Amino acid sequence: MKFRVGILEDMHPKAWYKQGTDPDYRFTLANERTFLAWVRTNLALLATIIVFDHLAESSAYCGLLRALCLGLLLVAGVLVLAPISSGEPMRSRCGMPEACQLASSSRWSALRSSL
């Protein structure tokens, strides 16, 4: 018995499901863990910057600590961009269907826009 879903069947023709291969869930989970490790590292670095900035207010080495904060802020900016730029080639190597790539790339574009 065949059920017609209506407009959804027209949006997703059955030929679309035959393209690509299903990704191995272990690789998908490993990619997510790697992304979360980048985010966790960056958050720890930003917390360190906040601590150094508060220490700079009452320290004799105010200029040095502020320069260190600025340098760490630049490193944090690079660390935010690193997983974004490496994520796209990693997804294109997988056999993910185009719609899955678009759905997963929305997370990256949301992260880019938050900068």
C-alpha cells in the first residue's frame, strides 16, 4: 500500500535518497566531539582573558597584562575560525547527502555570524 505524503514527496523525490552513502555514525560523533573540544578550549581561553583583565586593574604590570589579554584574544579568534574552516572539507569528503550538508553547515554559519 502506497501512501502519498503530498507536497513532501514532491520536495524529496525518491531519486534523491539514492545519492551519496550513509555516513558512519562513529565518524559523525567523532566530528561532533572534535568541534565541542574546540569550543571548550576557546571558552577556557576567554575565561583566562577575563581573569587577566581583572588582574590588570590592580596590578603594577597593567600594560603587560593588557597586551597579554590582547594577544590571547587574537589567539581565541583564530581558534574560533579553525574548526569552521576545517569542517567544510571534512563534510565534503563524507558521503552525506546534500541536504544533510546544508543542515550541518547552518551550525557553522550561525557560529560565524556570532563573531
